[in-house]
Amino acid sequence: MGSDDATTLTLSNRIDITTAASVRDEWVAFLDALPAASEQAAIVVDGAGLERIDTAGVQLLASLWKSLVDRGNQPAWKGSTESLRSAARTIGMESHIGLVA
């Protein structure tokens, strides 16, 4: 499957306790807008612009990742910042958000 077949979700620059509710709402709308034909499709999560993320943000990402996998999608990272990798590593969540094989 080529990258042209993938749908991209671009993360905002900040996902933390203060933005978690609005980010969750955006992601629910993203999932709801995916057509049924997109099941089994690749979903590219672009985290290249993410500057700040805390524990709540990593937990929210883990929920998104699980939702994508549960619906049969194949999520993959396009970019992950050191901020994201560090926050996920600190709380032991790398594998829950696809940052380790």
C-alpha cells in the first residue's frame, strides 16, 4: 500500500491536560469522518509539529492508537518529536503508541 493510500492525522503542537478534551473531540470527529472503506487502511499520524505533551496527552494518544487498531486500521508515525518520545518513555507507553517495534 503506497503512501497515497494513507489518511493523515496531523497532531497539534500541544497535547496536554489543558487541551485533552478539545483534542479528543477533534480525534473523535476524525475517526467518525473516516469512510467505511478506510478500514484496513493505513493511518499516518504526523507528530512532527508536536512541541509539548504530558502524561494526559500520551494516554490520549494510546487511546487513539488502540481505537485505530481495534477498527482494523494500520497506524504509523510520520514524525515523532523528542518531546513525544521522552514523555512516552518516561511513563512506559512507547509500545502503546507504536513508538517501538
